Amino acid sequence: MAVASTITLDEFLRMEDAKPALEYACGEVIQKPMPDRPHSRIQFFFAAVLFQFLARTPIGQGFTEFRCIFGPAGRERAFVPDLVYVANERLGPDRYLRGPPDLAIEILSPDQNMARFLDKIQFYLMNGVRLVWVIDPAAATIAVLAPDQEGPTLTSVDTLDGGDVLPGFSVAVDDIFAQVKI
């Protein structure tokens, strides 16, 4: 749902935060869809698993619902992925991440506008996000996407790993989707 017609990024950043989060693309303010139970359970699980991994391997930081502002000069967008990982050397003191995250994790919601969602994923891959995991709770699949690569779609028999973005990270896909059965 759009909450305003066309505004600048600076005007957007002066707006009050909202729940669910607001995002900004091409002059438009878009409210993220309200997550449902499967979405929330998977996000909570991933936050715990990522936190534990990064506590043992302090190569960066993970965040939930962290605003990331990046893109070509004058055409930046402000997105709020469900979870992100950012390498230590890329973290700054700003309230928001001024640049792409290294990893963006997006969990599909039932009310997701697919055209807008696919545009967001394409923007991620074309503007510096090194790895994207798209989690579909309804299909129990995870699409692993990286720029200029054809990535796999994982199912319950697979293991999700962090590749060269999160070296040493892995979690069984079945463990992720077991969260929606609880």
C-alpha cells in the first residue's frame, strides 16, 4: 500500500517509523506487508541462529528489520529486509546502513505484491548485495541468489550455507521450516 505519492529520499528519511516498516523506491513510500505466523517464526529462528553463529565467528553483525539505503547516486532506495548480515569493515556509525548489506534475507508474506518484491530482489542483486536468500514458507523452499549466478532452490533435504559471504555458516533447511509446524 502506498502511503504518499512522490517524495524525495530526504523527505522519506524524516518520516516517522511505522510498523510494519516503510520502504522507499523511486519516489514512492511502500509499507511492507504484515508478517503472518510462519513468517515471524522463521524470522525469529533465523535471528537466533545467525546471532549464535556471529557470536562464535565475529566477522560482522546481523540485524532484523534494518533499513539499508543504497543504489546509484540520485536513485537510491531504502529497503528494510527481514534480516541482514553486514561485514564488520562495512559497518558505520549511522542509524541506517548506508550501502548494501552483504546478505539480505527476505521471507515471503501471503499479501506480498510479487511484482514489487521481484523488483526489490533484482535491485539488491544489481546494486551490491552479495547474497540473497528468499524464503517461501508456503512452498517450503529457499532460493539462493547471487549477482550474475544461477542459484539453487533448496528444499527440506538440503542444507543452506553462507558461501563466501558467511563462511562456515550452515543450517538444515528442514530445521528452518520445522518452525512453522510448532
